[in-house]
Amino acid sequence: MKVESIELSTEDIQSIRDAVKERRPVNFYCYTLTLEQKQRFQNILNVFLDECGESYLFNCLSYCLFELLDNASKANAKRIYFKEQNLNIDDKTDYENGMKAFKSNLSDNTQHYKAELEAGMLQVHLQLSANDVISLSVSNNTKITAAEKNRIEEKISKTQNYENVADAFADIDQTEGSGLGIITIVIMLRKLGLSMDCLKFSTTDEETIAEIVIPKHLLKDAEELLEL
């Protein structure tokens, strides 16, 4: 589905509700995650969770969703940047040197990256589904490197030592930025009574997938925890 405006049309809303009722996944695509695009996705998630009868999850999952969408969008842009700079993204030295300027370069050249992402068909795919689980899947059509995958796994593993985000702040990897995004997702899911297994990362030769999977039988406990 392609949603053109921030506010969802009656047809868009009905399409999302019908998909939930019929236990079909709902798919959305974008190239860059602008403020307007974030607001569209926020409205889409709100309708989706309302139809699922799980609206109380909105604040938590909207944060998690934006972090995953932002990571996926930046991952695609990163491939363009490294190619333009003649840097090998799989080489440790090139990677570290490239990341020193990537974020500022991306921020200063948003229109350039938007055009290049569209030209290269490098897009972000959001899929929402509700069967026996509530699933939010975010994928980007570039392959994650071994070093990136290890960095993500290390962040997730370290969250076992943190009670809250403040505990994590002094122990984060600055290479990718603050590094707090994935850590915060895991901590927020844990506060819902969910394990780290609910956040999954996988990769193929063509895409990288991040997925939050919440079994429906755990949702009653999650609602009670949020009310505490």
C-alpha cells in the first residue's frame, strides 16, 4: 500500500482494518524516512493496533518502529555513501573511517540521498500482521555486514546488564552514533514482560530484516504491566 498523505483516507483505514480481520499482512514502502513519512507510519500503526484491540501498545511500539525504520533507511544510505567514497564497507579500517563522516554527510545532503535511493530502488519495507502474534517487520534491501550484525548482537546481549537506558549510556558503542536505539527497544520490550527473543534480526543476500514478534497470549500480561 502506498499512502500519499499524513492523514489516512477512509479507503486507507478500511484497507488496514480489512487486512487485520482477514489475517492478511499489510505492506508499506518508502525510500527516505522524513518527518511526514514518520507521521504517516504513526497513523498507520495506530489504526492497525486499534483494529487488533491492542491500542495500549501504541506508545511503546511506535518508538520501536521508528528506531527500526530509521536504522533501515540509514543502512541503505550508508551503502551509497561508501560506494561514492570508494570505501569497502566490509573492511574494518574503511568502515571506521567512513562512519566518522557518514551521519553529517547524510544530514547535509538529504536530497542527494533521496534521489540516489530512488534511482537505486533501495527502499524500506514495513509489514504489519496479526495472527497468533503481533508482528512488525522492517526490512531494507541491502545485506548487513558481519561486523554490523555482530555489533547489533553485542548491544542486545549487553541489555541483560541494564535496568534502564541510563544504565546503558556509559557503555555504548559510539561508532554508529549513540547506540541507544536498539538497547532502548530491548529494555522497553522487557518492561512489557517480553524476552529478547521477541526482537529478531536476519539477513539474506538481498535484504536485512528486523522484526518485533509479540505472541498474543502474552499481551494480557503486557497490558497489566503497562498499567503499573
